[in-house]
Amino acid sequence: MNLKEQVGKKAVEFIKEGMVVGLGTGSTVYYFIHELAKKIKEGLNVELVSTSVQSINLAKSLGLEVKDIEEVSCIDISVDGVDEIDKNFNAIKGGGAALFREKIVADISNHVVWIYDEKKDVEKIGAFDLPVEILPFAYNHTIKKMEDLHLNPKLRHKEGKILVTDNSNYIVDLALGEGFNIEEVKKKLSTIVGVVEDGLFINMCKHCIKGTEQGAIIIENHNYKRK
Ligand code: 5RP
């Protein structure tokens, strides 16, 4: 079993009867959704919401119903992947361009679980470029502001075209380097009008499940405080 599959399957142990479950996005969550679909077919009764069209389509292809986020009054638990995570539970997300919905779903959720293979575990985040969702309107000006602030932006493309998110926005990837100053970058981004959201997820999860060759490890974040 590969490590993504290992943690995706393990995460289903957190899902209990009657819960509203937020589905994350990506190749690790893919296994979680498959395993959850099995449990639902065996009789588990849960309601689902999603962080992306990709995950909605996957869930639907497995015969699951996905509710619109406005149809639920709360989210009991959400399970999502990360691109990088440090020991203080600071993570970079958005490699799959779903960071905006992922952040809203994480923010609303009573319990956030991140699943990843051990390669995502880093001493300091930043080797992975930080994704930032921006408005298409005046995007070249937004990017220029980022350049002026030394954030090293690069507009994301897919198949030769500008990548468009599920929210009809664009993604800019910032090459900041390992160990960048998180507070400073957050402050700079907050001054740029066209920025919708960034892929910095600071201390937002209660549990992590890390895939290792020795098996899946559940890590509790003791410093997590629900807002
Ligand atoms: C999508 C994300 C994903 O959770 C992140 O990119 C991890 O993906 P994968 O499990 O495919 O490595 O943030 O926007």
C-alpha cells in the first residue's frame, strides 16, 4: 500500500455516524474518499460537503451525494492533504489550486484532520512555492505589487493557459524559499487589494495522520484552539 493510500484509509476511522464531513482535495484525499464511499455503502450515514469541483466529481462518480455548503449548518470534521507541514502545524496548501475553499471549509469545521506522506513533513516550510489566489481583474498589476514586495510571484498556467480556479480566479505561486518569515509575508499580502486568499494554513488542524514506511502515525496538535 502506498503512503497516501495508507493515511487516506486511516482517516476514515475519525468519521462517525451522523457527521457532516468536509472532503478535501488532492491525490491523498482521493483514497480517503474511496474508503469513505465503501463505508457509506456498508451503511454509514453521513452528509458530505466538498472543497473542490474535483472532489465533488470523484464523490459523485462513486455514487455519493455532495451537499452545497449552504445546505449544512456546520461541518463536524474535514479531512484534507497538505503540500508541506512543519512541527508547529504550519502548512502550505494549494498545490491543487483549491486553497480558498479548503481554507473556508477548515475554518468552519469543528475538527480538521490533515493526511500526508512523510515527504511533506519539513523542518521549515517554503521550499514549496506558496500558492495565492488572486482576482483576474487587474491581475498584472497585482502581480507587479507582489514583485515590488519581493515575493517572487509566478502566475500559474495549465496546458498552456492561465489556470482558472473553481472560484473563477487565478493562482500565483510565490517562490519564497525555505524558512521565509511567515508573519512578514502575511503582512505584505494583506496590503495587496487583488489577493483573495493565501495558502498559508497556520495551526488550523487538530490531528495529522502521517504516512510512514512503519505505518500511519496519528499526531495530535495540543496547541490547537478552535476559534
Ligand atoms: C489542493 C491541496 C492539496 O491538499 C495538496 O496539494 C496536497 O495534495 P496531494 O495529496 O495530491 O499531495 O492543497 O489545493
